[in-house]
Amino acid sequence: MPGATELRNAARGLGAGVCALALVHAAGAQDRVLRLAPTPPSEQRVALIIGNSGYSEAPLKNPVNDATDIAAALGEMGFKVSLVKDADRRRMRLAIRDFSQDLKRGGVGLFYFAGHGILSKGKNYLLPVGADVREEFDLDDNAIDANTVLAGMEDAGNRVNIVILDACRNNPFARAWRSASGGGLAQMNAPAGSFIAFATSPNSVASDGSGRNGIFTKHLISNLRAGESDIDRVFTRVTAGVSRETGNKQVPWKSSSLTGMFQFREGDQQTAQVDPAERDAWNAVKNSTRPVDFEAFLSRYPNGYYSDLARNVRSQMQRDLGQRGSDKGPHVPPTF
């Protein structure tokens, strides 16, 4: 039998072995933890919100309220929000410049304007408070060309840019100018990675609303806070709500060249379950102006993630075209 000395040495050896195993296990666990990829930080989301109500010519009741409430809703969703109210041209330009600089760090940019917008010679101008606009040619020096906002966002090279204009109201100077339109804004095409939304269709006038908010912004706020937050679904619900409330007198309009999906609420997980093939098919038809393209989509994905959205868009187009199933030109099947 082994003596006491041998037993003590064996015990020490066993203890050392156990400690060594524990250290190896701990080191292995630590190594496994270190090799885990850290959760990537959320991309920045930056919003510039401008609301102008205090015009000397044709003051408006809702825009400052609209801007304040949109800013609050976006802040709840993780946007870094700059809120500018009743701004003159210099203040608007500085805010737009700072906003464009922020976007150069990447992420998502959102520009919202509520106030007077003027269409002149094919350009959309956003009217500052206190603008000295006596003649139509004064617009270049005293208003903000909406395309310069879009250009600044595009030049930043960030992933997603969103422009929302609740500025399709009556032109307060229309009677004095021979060539200016009476109200509404011209269509703007969204550059790649951009989404543009108007409170109503091109060359049409939006209502300022009788409550705290304009009709368009009221529906936008409620749909940002409830329901699925995919951008296409949000604005489809907004369009349906505004059209219904106004008896189709005001129908919001949008142009999208987004190359991926965007959700206003980052925590939403439902869109992660979308079949990539269905998503590609939807991106191929979503900007079409022909109901037949949406019918082709629905024949392939009758119960898909975008099926309800496709039905709503198709139905709205058919109403706009004045006859069910009407089409523009010969049918060319979309390439899914």
C-alpha cells in the first residue's frame, strides 16, 4: 500500500490536474466568447423636421403642430431629430446644410417639411417665413428649391433617404403671377436609395385640416405608431386613410427607388421572414403604373407578405384609371 507521502503527492498532482483542466476550460470558454461577433450598432437615423406657419401672406394653422408631432414620433423610433419652426431662409439653409453633413456618416436621413410649397417653371420651392417674394423670379433668392435638399442628401452617399413634403397647399401669390400654378407641387423622381412622399398627387392641393394636424400628417403620425412599420406599408395605409377621409379629393403620392427594405421601428422582426424572391418581385413592380403588373404579382404570391399591399395599390390604380382592369399599352410581363 502507498505511504502517506505518496498519497499526499498524488493528491497534489490530482489537484494540479483539476486546476489545469479548469483553466483550460475557462480559457476555452473565454476564447469562445472572444470569437463571438459583437452585436453591430444600429446605423444612425437623422431627421430634419421643418414646420412653417407664420407667413405674412396666407398664414397656416397646422404646420408647426405637424412638425412638432412628427418630430416626437420619430424621436420615439430612435431618430436624432432637429426640429425647426417658423424659419426664415437663412435658418432653413443652415439647418439643411448641417443635416447634409450629418448624413455623410451614413445611415438613414429623413427630411420633412410642412408649410407653403410653390411650383414655378417646373421647380418645387419650399417657402420660408418672412420671404420677400413679390415676383416669381424672387423665388430663387428667397425660397428653397426642394431639389437642392434632395441633391444634398444624395451627395452624402448614405444608405436610405426619405423626403416627406406636406407642402401642396394653395400658392398665395398665384393671382399676381401669370405663369405660376395655383397650387400643388410637381412630381419629383427619387434617386437610387430614396423615397419621396407628397401629401397629395402632383399638381393637386392638400387640405390644411381643421384639427391640430393636417389630414396627411395626422394619418402619417397614427400609422408610424401603429401597424407594421415597413415604409411601403406605412404609406399605403396613409394613402388609404387620407383618400377615404377626403372622398378621394386628396390622394397622397410617392416615388420610391429604395434598393432594400426599411422599417421605421427597428425592433420590427416580421419583414425578416419575407421570402427573398417575393421581395425581389415586389421591388420589380412596386413603381409600376399598370394594374396588370400587380395582378401578375398576386397570381404568383396570392398570400405573400406584400399581397395585401399589392391589392390596395391595384385597386387605387383601377379607381384612378376610371375602369376596372384598365391598362396603359400592351402588357409586358414583369421580370421577377
